[in-house]
Amino acid sequence: MKIMEIEGAKELNGTIRISGAKNATVALIPAAILTDEEATICNVPEITDTEALCDILSLLKADVKRASESIVINPKSLENIEIEEKYSKKLRASYYFMGALLGKFKKAVMYFPGGCSIGARPIDLHLKGFEALGAKVTNEKNKYIVEAEELKGANIYLDIASVGATINIMLAAVKAKGTTIIDNAAKEPEIVNVATFLNNMGAKISGAGTSTIKIEGVDYLHNCFHEIIPDRIEAGTYLIIGALCGNNLKIDNIIPEHLDSITSKLEEIGVSLEVGLDYITINKSNNTFKPTTIKTAVYPGFPTDLQQPFTVLLTQCNGKSKVVETIWENRFMHIPYLKDLGADVEVKNQTATIIGPSKLHGTQVVATDLRAGAAMVAAGLFATGTTTITNVEHILRGYEQIIEKLTGVGAKITLKEI
């Protein structure tokens, strides 16, 4: 087991370069098997989720070549092999192979995916979308068999604007006969990135980034070269850390408009920001921040993936702040550990109430999930003394070289094996 030790209360100065988006990467790698030639993806983050997806590609007999920040996937020798639980449970996004295999072979067999335990995460919207396209879905205990004689375009309305369902239906529909319309589609930038990748191969997808996506089925997808967008959640995490500890901390290689919901809240509470074309420079305040309320929502609203780190920043606001979580019911598992660090926080009915400012003191805490782990890193960097984080495998799943990036700007963090 790995642990992370953080010696807190250090000023951070310098530049942190943002990696490729995890939430795009985990969809793009499965999507690559749809090509009939070869796909090259660059700006690929070195995270354990990437490794887990490459393991599945190897299981399926795809030819995979890794180089610095890039991956070349050739699926010509691909076999439609059942994806066993030991592979699927490593990450939630393994379910994208379901849509990709269905689109390519008209059949997919895999076990229910894993991922962080942040609440009920059914895939019923994905399965309903597959059924609308003409597939039959069979559930044998924890194994799904999805198969069709032929996939035909359909009009599909999503009850919830789900990112996963939107992408998975796109993957299945790209080679279906006729036209598919997804209404109430999710609008996240990662969806646009995946649609662009597929279009670069020869797919005919329009409307990505809006609530209505149109997919005209094609018979053949050719080779392509594609770049992953910068990770807006990683960038937001480091912006929050900068608001707590930064002294002209530059967050570089970003798309600022992807961060509007977070930067507007930072400015609202009194954080000093300089926004450039592809960077933001941020400073901690000499005074306490103003309190605020955040409510998570689908894009372009405030991202649920950033509410946990942002809660740490709210402990330093002068007065009562609130966090309303509308996406996942178990997204406050970091709160007990934040209280152990010295925060005044209470949770009731999916709302956290934070009274600040609080002095935070290092102690031992747990990364209960990926973004809760990011919150513990932010808290540990701000707190006085030493903070020890266990279950750091969650953090390493989604943040490329987080220790190297933070120590490079003045943090004191060590990773230990115990």
C-alpha cells in the first residue's frame, strides 16, 4: 500500500503544466478500436486508468504502441473477447468498450465496471440506448451480453444528461445504419473531443457540445491523428490549491472557457486571478475570503468533480458557506477527514455547511475516492504540520505526476510504500 506524506504550509510558486484530460482519455482509447486502420492519440496522461485501458486492449489482441505522451492503436487483429471482471472493475470507464465493441462487432460481453464508490452509478441509460439501436441486452449475474443482428439509427432521449451514456451511444451508433439523434445529450468538452476524434476517422457527428447530437452511420473509419484536450478538472484542482497556497502560481496549458464555472466562484470569494490565452496565474489572499454557495450541475455548471477540493477552500472563507451536491449521493465522504484536520463542517440532506475560517492541522486521512483524495492533498498542502494520506491509489488514477508537479513548485510531498 502506498501513502502520501505532505509537509504543509509551504508557499507554491512557479508553473504547473496541465495534462491531457482523464475523462476524455478513458473514452478515446476504447473509441480507437472502431477505426478500420490505425489511430494515434497524443497528450495521453500517464495515469493508472490509462494503463488499465491498455490492458483491456491487449486482452482484445489490439496492437498498442506507447511513446512519450502518445499511443498508437491498431485494431486489425482485434478479437471480440469477453472482458472479465478483473479488467472491468479497475475503472468505471471500462464500460466504453461495451459501446465500441457493439459498434464494431454487433456484440459485447463484459462485467459491470468498477470505479470510485461515490454513489449509485447504474448504466441503465447506456443499455436503453443500445436497445433503441436494436440490441438485445442480457444480464447474467454481474455480466452483460449486448448483441444485435443489425444496429439501426434511432431517436434516443436521455432522462439524465449523462456523459457516459452520451459517449457510449455515440460509439455504438457511429457504424449503425441510418441516423441516430441523441436528445438531452450531455455537453461536456470531453464529449466534443470524442466526437472530433471519431469525425477525424470519417464519422459524421454533428451537434456535440449541444443538447442534440446527430450521428449519421458510416461503413468505414480510416486512420487519424488526434490530440486530447487539457484536463479541466486537474486545472481546477490546482487553481484551488493556488488559492490556498499560491504566490504567482501559473496553471499552464489550459482552455480558460472550460473553467468558467470555477473561476467565477474563485473571483466571487476574492481570489486574485490573471487569465491569459492558455494559462491562469493565481495568488492566495492576505485576507480571508468571502463565503459563498456552490451547487453542482452538469456542464457548464459547477462540476461535481471539483466540489470536494473546493470545500477545502471554503473552510478559509469568513462566515457560512454551503455546498449542494446534486449529482452523486456519496460525494461527501471526505468531510469526516476534513473535520479531523480542524474544519467546521456538517452535512445534511446532500448539503455541506462550512463555517470558516478554520485553522487546519496535519493528521492522518484517507483518500476515499479520486476527488476526495485531491481534496485531502489540497488540505494537506495548506495545513500546518504533516498530513499522511492513505489509499493514494485513488489519486494516482486520475492525476498525472501529481507529486512531481507539486514538488516542482515548492511543495514537500513524499510517496512511500508501506
